[in-house]
Amino acid sequence: MIKQLAAFLMLFMPTMLIAQNASVNGYITDKSSGETLISANVALLENNRGTSTNTLGYFSLTNLEPGTYTIAGSYIGFKLFRKTITLSADETLRLDIELEPNVISTDEIVVTSDRVKEEQKDIGTAEINTELIKSLPKVFEADVFRSIQLLPGVKAASDFSSGLYIRGGSPDQTLILLDRNTVYNPSHFFGFFSTFNPDAIKDVRLYKGGYPAEYGGRLSSVLTIYNKDGNRNKTEGTATLGMLASRVSVEGPYKRGSWMFSARRSTLEPVLAALRSTSDNIPSSFYFFDFNGKVNYDATKDDKLSLAFYSGQDKVNFPFGNDAEFKLNYGNRTLSGNWTHIFNEKLFSNFVLTGSQYFNYPELELGGTPIERRNNIYDYSIKADLEYLPNEKHDLAIGIWAGTLTIRLNDRFDNEPSFSSRSHSRYGSVYISDTWRPSEKWKVVSGIRTSYLSDGDYFRIEPRFSLEYKANDRIRLQTAYGRYNQYLTLITNEAFSGFDVWLTADDGVKPSFGDQFIVGAKTIPILGYGFDIELYYRTMNDIFELDPFIQDVSGLDYPELFRIGNGDAYGAEFFFEKRSGNFTGFVGYTFAYTWKKFAGYNNEIGNPDANGRRYPPKYDRRNDLNLVLSYQLSKRWKSTLSFNYATGQAYTEVLGQYSANNTPWANDELNTFTVGKINASRLPPYHRMDVSFSRLGTFFGLGEAEWQFQIINVYSRRNIWFYNFDFDENPVERTEVPLLPLLPTISYTVNF
Amino acid sequence: MRSLFLTLFAFSLIMASCDLYPQDDYEEFYVVESYMVAGDTLPAVYLSTTAPATSPYSFEDYAVSGANVQINLLSGDGDSTIVQSFAYQMDNAGVYTPVLNHKTMPSRIYQLQITDLPNDPNSLITGYTSVPDTFSTRSEIPDTVIYQSENQIEIEITPSVNAERQSYFIFTTIALNPVKENFTPLYADFFDEGDEIGDFVKTSSGIVNEANFETKPNGSITLKYPWLAVAFFGNNQIIANTIDDNIYDFLRSQSVQLGGSTLSPGEIPNAIYRLEGGIGVFGSLAADTIQTYIKRPE
């Protein structure tokens, strides 16, 4: 297969063979740990030729005239690297660059090449600094997703949900890849926070929209997370004691590579035991854990192998009455084997074998009647990605991704099967993409992706295109268009992700598709500051969701399970950032609309079979402002503040009521509301301020240590999640279900 | 750059000032409630209006009196010819009962017509229900069953013919000795001081599809009655109900109004109504009853 792809590339671009000039290539790594750096910049100062590293930290500059150059490498938070190199004709210089971290980030480095100092932010993308994730005020646990929710265009459903609602897309519209491996339910604590251990993570990158042909399978966005490779210079570790969970991470080198292992476990048992002695309805047991690991093996200078795994699980037993108990056991396991091979200075390749499993086993034992579900996903795939650099103007990428996806869903009621479904589908995709730089000012990325799903025999073609114009040193104008398809849907509840079930398109249930249009500008108004604007419009067609009115799925044909609808979303995002100095931070603002529409839903009363009116989903927020400020008070003390203001979420105002009291089959009064348009009212605005103070110190001289003190919801704003109705009162009483109260937390981290 | 900001700012202001999706005001609707049971006499028809959500509600306060209520039996050949009409009279405010006795016929379509509504004499409320076919329980039910023993109550139900879809069931248990001492452990735990024991006398399942159960070659289905449905030890009646589309649509939509579905909290749809000119339910069902004694385990 590799040879065939290589041969195809050479046929495709015969001019590639003509190049006879010199080149330089290699990896860019963090000098302190040996970790490869993703999207680090490298340039030759004399001719302003430059590029950035790929997701494996590799770069290549080809078609260089023989001569002497100053090569420079840069990455935010690292000192500028410079070295003089001399290239002779036809020479291929392998130069692995090690960047030295800045102790305190400053912006006093003098750079003489725009290609080095530019942060190569493509349209619709955002990189989340892992240090920021740890330093942000957090509700018990540092969390990747909670940090991402601070970015413009990304919304949280509530304080209790880590689900990502990106540019009008629900959480299932974001592809989440951990070390190139799909993760299906990345949540702990039933959705309260994400599964990704911040100590194990090297890089977090969000493609909010208009994402490139390399990725596919989701309508909205892609989140890529890469775990650390492990320190290649020394063995070190970190341990953190927290109020909800504690974690430990160790990493180090060995003769031919590096390793990293990380573990996290909840530490709630003593708290639960104490609560049980004074309160009813406390779980008899609850814990969650996750393990991450990665082993790297540098086989040769041009061959790197790695094996990464993740395993996480949540388990709860909750007796909530005499003869009534709820149990839930859910989690994910992933394993990926990666082989990176450099064929030559122009052809770089990466091959991955992935396995991802998700399981979800809720059980309810009620009055001697067991109700059980067994839900499993098995996703095994192979990926191959090739990058070909024929000359300085083109960067060609081609790849395949093929696999099998098995989804099993078995329900049992009272020890008898009540629903059984097993889908075993094959999927595949091929993409080709070319990044063309016709001049210093222009960058054109065009690509096409095709995808296939055996269930329903669906074949789809997805064009992708983006254009960038560099107006001057400080302004880059960008636009992008893409077509996206999605073969999966998630059955979930925003309040509780522990029961998440995925289902696929199939005969009679077409894949969803959508188009995205984005225009934007990346600017540097003042050196050290950034100001970005993006406007987007996107469509969502044939979205299939579980019909919320189905009470029992037994005996229904597969297409009858779903309601099919459309939607669109549009908005403007503004992002102002101060990147360096003792005082850093950003302000993000989003003005957005999201609409959905399903046949037979949100009709005028008395006309249930009409085509449906469009409505805003709950997570639609007109205005969303986020402020994050971080100040290095002294060498030891640092404070971080985050503030969010958002338009209240949409809800349905109850207008009228009546009660059906005379049903022959029950005593119940069927209290019934009449409403107007769904979600036409707004909850009061949401706002919350969190602060964090951290103090560096030492742990009995054995290593660095850090105390972190945090206050969530500093001024105790009683934000509202939703309204509840109490029919025991007449008139019916509407009560507010609040979000998080003021919450102080503390954690202690030791580095060893 | 400055002009770009101004343009975006102006665009944002315009968008923000337009309410693209205004909230509706309260609108009053006529509410009908009536359930025909195959083989039983014609049911009462309850007629009222909705109340504003912020007002105290009781049926009596919103009952509609003085309307002309009529149920018509339509021809069995699929057209809407009225074969027989049954006039109703008002017994109490908003409660209308049939003037003549008539046993509801299974597998037939009935029409409800309400006219002469006060304050709205030109209004007309109409609804149709297709009465489910009758069925019976065949199996021999033991006189006494030990609660949560391995020998669960098994009920064999003869097929209820419905050519277009599977049957939808609701199972009801009626306790005949409903005293506090007879509560099963689960319901004893659910019972709080201040609750009325009468609220637990009749318990019912939600909608249960026919496909849940084993179908025998003769078309009958066998179900094991779940212990969950038993609230009291002692004599209990177990009623299997098959419901028509109107009740099915109403129940499955009404039940999601207060949560428990995949809808976001606070997203409340209207119930699905199969009436013209009003809301509520004009539906039908077929039912069969067995009785057994649930014995406390030793």
C-alpha cells in the first residue's frame, strides 16, 4: 500500500522528481523534555522561507539554493533558536531542533523573519495551552473541556456538563481524537468533566469549523488531543491531591525512546461515607479512574514507533430506597499503535492502528424487577497519512482511514430481552489535499474527501477549501468552505451523559450533511497582542435524533426511532489576546444564532402533523463573553481570573394548564401544559466569576510543589439551569433549579 | 480595519434589536377528555377550558357548561357515514353523560362532535377514535402468588387485531386491600407522611409495545407481570389495556413535558392532540382483567 501511494504521488506530480536543490528537515522538540512540538515555526532568515511542524513535530524545507543560511525555530513559551547552516547542492540536512523553554514568558526576543514570529493559526482553529488548563480556576478538577468552553464559539450546556457545543453543533458533532483514536464518551462523573488527564496531555487543538480534508465524520468540528511522549532526558513525575480526585504521572527515557504513564482516581469514598452517616440517598459506592500511557521507540533516525493507551471508567451503586437500587458502569478504552516513517526529505508518512471501545451498563433494580442495558461500541481502524513536499509552493497530503464499527445495544426488562440491536458496519475514507503558496501573500488549501459507510451503502464526497491572504505583517484575511457528513448520532441527555448511546445511519436513515462558510481575519494590533475575528454560517441537514416522544422502542423499524430535521447556525466571534509578559489573558465574544427544525415538532397547537417551526435549542446563546486574566504576582504567586457573561439559555414558557383526571388506567392526574413556541423565552443572563491563586514552593526539598486555591462563583450568582414545576401547589409552583453555588476548592501538586 | 469594525458593530446591533422568535401570549383552548372502552357503555365526556399557568386550577372552575355533545358511530366500511348518533346531557358542570345506553363496539370508529359552545357558538370540536379490538387473557392465573418468588404471574393475551401496527399496552394493577400494612417494601418506602394511600391503589405502567413479549404461533402473547407493578400485598386486579392512536399520542407526548426524555431540561413541547377545535383526548381502549392474591414472602 505504501509503495502504491508513493507511486501515485509521483505520477500525480511528475515535477516533484525534478527538484535537485538542497533541503533541511527534522523534528522540533522541547529541550527540557524531548517532547515534539506541534505547529512550531521554522524559517530561514535570509530568504524568509518557512514552515511549521506537523502533528508529529516534523518539518521539511525543500528546494533550497545551496548556500549559508540562518535557520530559526520558535514556539510560544520557548526561546528563539538560531543556527547557521551551510547547504551544498543536493544536500539533505537532517537538523533536529531543540527549543529551550522560557522561564517566564517575555516578548523580548528579536526576530527578523515574519515566518518565525507568526503563529500559524489557520481559520477556525484554536490551540489550548496545557499550562492554561491547569492554572484556570476549576470546579474540583482541571479539565480540558472546561477550558475549551472559554473560547469564542464554544458553549457549555450548563455548569454540570462538560459537553462541547461548538458553533451551533451538539456534542456529537465534534470528533474527539486522542492520539488519533476516536473517543466516544469522554466524560467522568456523568458528564461533569472530561476524561482527559491534564498531566498526560501535550497538545490540545480545536478545529471549530472549516476543518481540513484530513478529518471527517462530524458536521461541526474536530478536537485533537495528543498525550505526552514522555521525557527523553530524565525521569520525573508529578502528583496532585484534589478534593474530588487525585492523580499521579511519571515519565522518563530509556535507551531507545521514552515512556509516560499517568493515573487518576476519584477520592470521594471518605466524603460519601461521612455523608451516608447523616443523609439518605447517598451512593453506597462511587468511583472513577483513568489511566494513560505511551511508550515510544525510536527504531532509526527515520522511524519512530509508539504505543498509546487510555482506559477510563465510572462506576456507581446507588440504593435509593428499600428494594430500589441504581447501578451504572461506563467507560472507554483506546489503544493506538503509531509508526512514523520519513521516506526522504520530501515524503513523510504516518501509519496508525487504532482500537476504541466504549461500554455503558446501567442497571435499575426496582421492587424485584431488574431493568438492564448493555451498550458497547467497538471501533477498529487503520489510518495512513502521507505528506509530500515537492517544492516550496506545494504541500501535498493524502490519506486513508478504514475500519469497522460495531454497536451493540441490548435491553432487558424483568430478565427478558426487550430490545436488541447490533450493527456491524465498515467505514472508509480517502482524502487528498494540497496547500499551495503561490506567493508570500497567498495560501490556498484545497482538498477533497470521500467517505463510505456500508450500512445503507452510503458514499459521500466532501470538498474542502480555504484561502488566506496576508495583507501585511499584521493582518491575515482568511476564508474557508467545506462540506461535511456525519454517519453517527448520539442519544444523550444534557443533564447526564452516563447513558450515552451512539447509533449509525442505515437503510432509511441517511447520513447528516452540512456546509460551512467562514470568513475571518487574524491580526496583530500591537506586538504581543492578537485580535481575531471570524464570521461563520453553517447548515445541518438530515440530522437524525432519537424521537423524544418514543416511550418504547420495541418492535419499531430502525428509521422509526428517529426524527429527521435540519438546522443552521451563524455568528461572529471576536478574540483579543495578550500573549506574553507577566500579565496575560484573553477576551472572547460571540454573537450567534442557532436554529433547528424537525417535522411534526414545535407546531401550532392542534396542528401536530405540520412541517414544524424552527426553534433555538437550549444551548443557543445570543451573546457570550469570556474573560481570562492571568497575572504573575511574584516568582511564587500567580493569580488567574475567569469571567463569563452570556445571554440566558432558551426555555419554553408555560402558558396554560389543565389536568386529565379521568383516565381509566391510572389514579394519576395527567397535569398538562400548553405552550406557545418552543424555547421562545430566555432564562436570566448567566454570569460567573472564578478566581485562582497558586503558590510555588518546595516539598521538603525533594521537588517543586504548588498550592492552588480557588473560588468558583466568587459573588455567588444564582444562575438558573431550568425551571421545575410543583403540581402539589395550586397554582402550580415554578421553582428555579440553580447551577453551581460559591465553591472554594484547594489542590496540592508535587513535582518530583 | 476601522470600517470593518463599524460594519460588524452595526450588523450586530441590527441583529440584536430584531426579535426573530417572539414569545407567544396565553391562549385559551377547549379541553376534552373522554375514553371509550370496548364493550363498556359510552363514557362520560368532560369539557373544560385551559387555565393560565399562573392561576389556580380545578376542573370545576374551568368546566364548560351548556354545550351540545354527541358521539356518532360511523359505518364500518371506512367512510364517515353516521350510522347511529348518541346524544349527551350535562350532569354536572362540564360533565356530559350519554342519554341512552350503548355498548362501545370494538374495531369501529366513533366520532365526537361538540357544538353550541358558550361564548363561541360557531365553534365545533370534532374527534375520531378507532376502538381497539377486544382480547382476553387465556391462561390460568393461580389464586395465590408469593411476592418476588420465581413463579411470576404469567398472562397470555389473545391477539388484538390491528392491521396497521403492533398493539400498545398499558398495564394497571388495582389493589383490593389497600392498607398501609399491606404495602410492598418498595412502595412502603415511597409512601411519605402526608401522602394519601388512595394515590397508590391504582398503579400503571407506561406504554409497553407488543413486541416486548413472546408471540406464540397462535398469535397470542405471553407476558410475565413485573413485581414492580405490585404496590400492595393481598388481592389485586391486573388489567391489560390496549390503547388507540389518540391515547398513544397524548400519553407519549404529555409524559415528556416534565422531563425524562432526551430533550433538554426546560424544553417543553405541546402534547400531541388528535382533535379539531380543541385539545385533550378523545380516545379508546380495550381491556381485560384478572385477579390474584399476592402473598407476602415468608
